[in-house]
Amino acid sequence: MKETGEEVLGFRKSKKTEWISDKTWSHIEERRQIKNKLLDTESLRLKERI
């Protein structure tokens, strides 16, 4: 049955698409850098500027 189904129907070719675009990745990286700056600062004034 499996062989007959493969002959009649064939195989399904699936395309994998990326669900996160390059622009989104750049925004994620930018946010990560800002978070690291905030965690590294010690004074409250500097945190308010960022």
C-alpha cells in the first residue's frame, strides 16, 4: 500500500521559509546591546540617559 501510494501521489516537497527576517534579527541584536549597557552601568543617571 505504501509503494502504491508513493507511485500515485508522489512525495510532498516542503519549502522551509525563515519566519524571522534579517531586519528583525538586527532589532533583536540592537535591543540586546542596549540591555547589556544598562546592566553594565552603575549610576542611576547613566541608566536614565540610555
